[in-house]
Amino acid sequence: KQTSLILSFETSCDETSVAVIKDGTEILTNIVATQIKSHQRFGGVVPEVASRHHIEQITICINKALESAHVTYADLTGVAITYGPGLVGSLLVGITAAKVVAWAHHLPLIPVNHIVGHIYATNFEHPIEFPALALVVSGGHTELVWMPQEGEFKIIGETRDDAAGETYDKIGRVMGINYPAGPTVDKLAHEGQDTFDFPRAMMKDDNFDFSFSGLKSAFINTVHHADQVGETLDHANLATSFQNAVTDVLVAKAMRALDKYPAKEFILAGGVAANRGLREKLDQELSKRDIEFVKAPLKLCGDNAAMIGAAAEMLQRHGAKADMSLNADPGLEF
Ligand code: KG4
Ligand code: ZN
């Protein structure tokens, strides 16, 4: 079998990333330029700022990637690019760069769905076994994805309002924690006790959807009320109670989904997949079932181009290709 060597791009949100992936399973390099500092003072990602950073960073990242992988354009067999979902201006920077490389070097252009990318971050651990069920949790997504076989994706549950990571970032903000607040709240959650009775929405509903806006409001109201009456709340206890509420719902819905969709493998991916509490709870519940639990490697939970290259290798085998008319699709589904 001929070696596949893919140059992959990811610019859907606030990381500019370029990777070189061999055969869909080996990372030769994975360059990630984060813009977090530029967005911190706004408390979240500012789309216009993000696009400008991608423009400044993209060629630097391409050169760094080729150099550190000891690869030239002539060695490549394809170019992969995230074309959605994401911020349109950010997506377009990566798409344009990928098109230029593909066109100039006569390489196939492989369009990749960002969510499929997150799922394929696990491909570096071992090839996915089907049927599989994935929980993709990030700053922009909270989705249960059913994969009956390779190349087939179906969203069976999703958030009706805020994404899980977004909720972490928003409640972190009222505690004075910098964006992105997820990692700090996770750490605090391991230092406190569950003393606040936060709501667990849609737990009993007969579907696999999520809702986190009620939890977010309850949290913010609790903090504001305390401020008004001059009471100081224990931040660790707040974090523990919040994290328990989020992870209880995620895990309960995932287990219910597994009852209806018996999978061989359960995949946890996306930025929030780095959450220790979530990993622990899923470990515990999944150990009671005859199922393999595969977590995205910690380094590849957040946005990166390596996962896009892994997904592209699979998608290309299933015939995915694009031409110079490829456009960004901010609301891309499967
Ligand atoms: O996948 P990602 O890098 O970007 C998106 O596609 O959204 O995810 C970033 C999100 C942020 O909301 C961040 O707060 C959250 O993932 N996050 C965490 C943790 N690490 C990152 N949330 C909870 N616990 C963590 N340990
Ligand atoms: Zn993402």
C-alpha cells in the first residue's frame, strides 16, 4: 500500500494549526498557534480578531510544519482542510491556504467536518472499531454521534442551547477566571465539595439531547445573590457542584444512548474531553459494560490539525474530495 502523507489545516475557531500525518495514524508534526491571549480580555473568541490572527499565522505554521516533519511539498499525497462547522472568517483563511497548496502542487483537496476530526483524534491510539458511539464536547459542541460503520455519522443527541465548554467558560467568568475557564474550574472541582444543589436539565426526558442554559443561569444567580447580600461563596465548592451537574447529565445521557445504540466502542473527544471529572465518571460507568472506552489523547482534545489529517485519510478512502469551489460551511452538519 502506498504511503499517504497529508498536510492538514485547522482554522475553524481560535487555533491556527497545520500538521503532517502519515497513513492517518502517525503524527510527523502538529503545529498549533493559539490566540487565547488575544481573546482573553474579551472573555471569549472575537471572530474578527480570530480571522486576522489566522492570516498572520497560517504561512508561518505551514513552513514550520514542513520543516519540522522534514517533508517537502513533493512528498505530499494530499491536503486536508476543515470546512465547517466554525467561524466563517476563520474557516476561509484555512480553506484558501489549503486550496493554494493543493492547486500549486496538483494535490487532492480533502474536505473535513470539524466534529469528525475531533472523533478521529482517537485514531492515533488505535483504529476505531464499529459500531461506535462518540460524545463530542467542546466550546462549540455537545453531541452524541452514532457511527454504525466507518464513514457513517448520525447525530442522535445534541445541546438545545449552550455547549458544555461554553458553559464552563461562562460560569468561570463570574468567578473571575480567565477564558477558557474549563481547565481551572476542573482543577477547582477536585478541591471542593458538592454543597450547591444545581439543576440537571432534561435528565428524565426520553431523548439524548442536552440543555445547559438553566444550569448556567442558576449558577450566575447564586453568585450574584451572594454578592448582593455580602456573602462570600467557596469557589471550590461552587466548581465541584457545577462540575457534578454537568458530568451527571453528560454521562446519564450517554449511558441511555448506549442502551439504544449498542456500540463496541465509546469515544470521548473535544476540548471538554480533557475534563478529569468527566473521564473518571465515564470510566466508572463504562467499566460496568462490555464496551471499549477510548478517550482522545489529552494533547489532542483541543482543536488541532493532526485530528483533521487522521479523519481525512479515512474520508479519502470513502471518496471525499473537493475542488477550488469549496466554500466554508459555518453550520455544517453531516
Ligand atoms: O475543542 P476546543 O479546543 O474548541 C472548540 O472546538 O470549541 O474546546 C475548547 C473548550 C473551552 O470551552 C474550554 O473551556 C473547554 O474546552 N475545556 C475544558 C477543559 N479543558 C478545556 N472544559 C472542562 N474541563 C477541562 N479540563
Ligand atoms: Zn473543536
